[in-house]
Amino acid sequence: MGRFRFRAAVFVALAVFSFAGPAFAVEPTAARLRPPDLRAEAAALIDVSSGRLLYERHGDRKLPIASLTKIMTAIVAIEHGRLTDQVRTGPAAVGVEGSSVYLRPGQTMSLNDLLYGLMLRSGNDAAVAIAEHVGGSVDGFVYLMNQKAEQLGLRDTRFRNPHGLDEEGHYSTAVDLARLTAYALRNPVFREIVKTKQKRVPNPNPDEPWDIIWQNKNKMLYFYEGADGVKTGYTKSAKRCLVSSATRDARQLVAVTLNDPDDWVDHRRLLDYGFAAFRPHTVVERGQPVGATGYVAAASFRYPIRPGEEKLFELVVETVPERSVAYRLGERGILEIRFAGVKVGAVALTESTAGPGDRESGSAVGRLTGTAGSSTFFGLWKAVWKSLLVGREGGKRGWSTGSGSS
């Protein structure tokens, strides 16, 4: 196998790649370019597509997370359950303390509708009903939650229940929650639920001939431009907690604050900072020649950077020997992208004559191209969480195997 590396700036000089990213057309205010001053005990800001952590303050501090727990509850239920299932409310779900969607014993509601009650109204009763149905029991479902956390590399997260009520040993961190939410937002069902401002569902009570209307508690959806999620939370121990997301110019960011008495204002500041201070930089375009290999990049790769960070990219090419089995199976190699010495993604190499659909595996790992819900997409998502966020690498040729994700 051939392997060589080069600095991005040198490659530009050779006119092999074009590294020109989008121009900084409008100069943001100086305040938005500076990391914000927050009142939160812990906070984090992440770019969803690339997984780059744009900001963190006490990001690894283990804290109670209240109803932010339900982000994991929702994604586990979506991945393990059937949305059309009719969920029967058991005794354990009725009368759970805290926020509620007022389920009654024995009534049934679809899993899909219960997920809206879980995320829009933060129903603790909905959380228990979902857990019992999908996991067989609350304990069984909590096992799935912790299993998912381990698969995603969330090493500072532990769940003891599906709703987030205060319990010893139930905690997470701002950084882990940012990474979890970035993962969950790649799922179209989750994404649709958390951006919904109002949901009308059939009333499960036969003696009440009117629909139920749930209004989303997330105020960011109503006053922040581009807001599209995610979840509020509060308990006496956790205090005010919030995860929000927003999309502008095809860029989605996730902000997290824990124990923040001024969370709505702080989230506006965090998101403003992320959109103003960072811009997506095109490291490689699909179809561009890769050095003297005779191959081209099978996909584009973009990464959010601040002005002046272009020089921090390093590209490493690994080619497959022509006589190898891998070559006969269609592999040509990869272009590994590193930023500040850390691997942030990889792009497959392909023949320059390959058509648009000839190399589906040529999607850039860091950009997570693909159709949400497809096996290709989730294979890429597994790879990025293992190699990019968790920092592990696998495979003989630098590919991230993704065997630790699901």
C-alpha cells in the first residue's frame, strides 16, 4: 500500500485541490465572534454534521440532567420499537411525579404519539409507558439506554431511569449530551418530533370526543431564527437544563447548558457565537484528483473552522496495491483528513471515470452524507462516532470499522 501525506497549504500551491471555503461575506459583530459569557454550570456547543466541538465550559463535569434524559429515551425507543405499536398504560406509568401527559390505566396510544408527549410535554408517565413497552420493563429499557451510551462513547453518562427524575447515579455531561443529541438529530423521526411546535393526537379516552393538543415547551422554537429542537428539563437537583438546536444555511448546531438560571438567553448567545465565529470550509470536492495517485475523491468533505485555521489541515493518502484482493473488490484507498493533528474524517478514493452512483461507499465520513435511515448512512455514522468523537481507529487501511456503534 502506498501512503503519503501533505499539508493542505502545500497542496493548494500545487493546484491539485481547491481549499477555498465560503467567503466571510458579512463581518459579524465582535461580540458574536468571542466565546460567550454564560451563567451555566456546564455548557457545550457542537456542529452536528462534522461533530466538531465548538465550545465547552466544564463540559466533562458529571451533573444531574433532569428531562434531558428523554433525548436518550426517545432515540432508543425509535431504534428498538415500532412507531405503529399500540402502547398500553400500566400501573407504574400512572401518577409518576412531575410533568405528565395524564395517561390513564389501561388506555392505549401509539408509540409515535407517546413520543410526542414525551418530547413536547416532557411526560414522565409517557417515559415509563414507553420503557415498559419497548424494553419489557423499566429496568430492561434502562439497560438499552446505557448500552447505547456505551456504543456512542459517552463515557461520562449513566442512566437509572427513563424520565430523569433525581436518582443517585443518574448523570451525564454537557459534552456527552451534545454528542448524543447530534447523533439523535440524524434520525428523521427524532428530528421531526423535536422541531414540532404543536401536535394534535387522537384522544385515547372514549368518553372524551375531542383530540388532544400538545404545545412544545421549548421556547427557542418560537423566538430563535432557525431553531428546530430539542428538550427542556428541570428538577430540584439539576435545576434548569436545556438542549437546543438550530439550522441556518444548511448548518445545524446543538447547544447544551446544565444548571443555568438564564438558559434561554445563554442559548441564544451560544448559537449566535457558533454561526458567527465558524464557517464550513471545503477541504476537498467530489471528483477532485488526489495527488499523483490517478484517483479522485469520491465525496466532498467540509469542516467548520474559524478564520485562519485553514493551515491546520493535513491530508494523508493511503492507496490499495493493485494486486491485492481489496483492489479486485473495488477498493482504491482513502484520503484521511486531519485537523490540528487529529483525524476528523476520511474520503474514499475512486476511479476518475466512475459515475455518480458507482461508489456509494465513497461518502465522506466527517460530513455524514447519505440518506438518514439507510444502512449506508448508519454505517458512516458509526464510523464517525468511533473515529472522530471517541478517538478510536480501526481497519488496516485507516478505515474506522464502527463496530462499537449501532
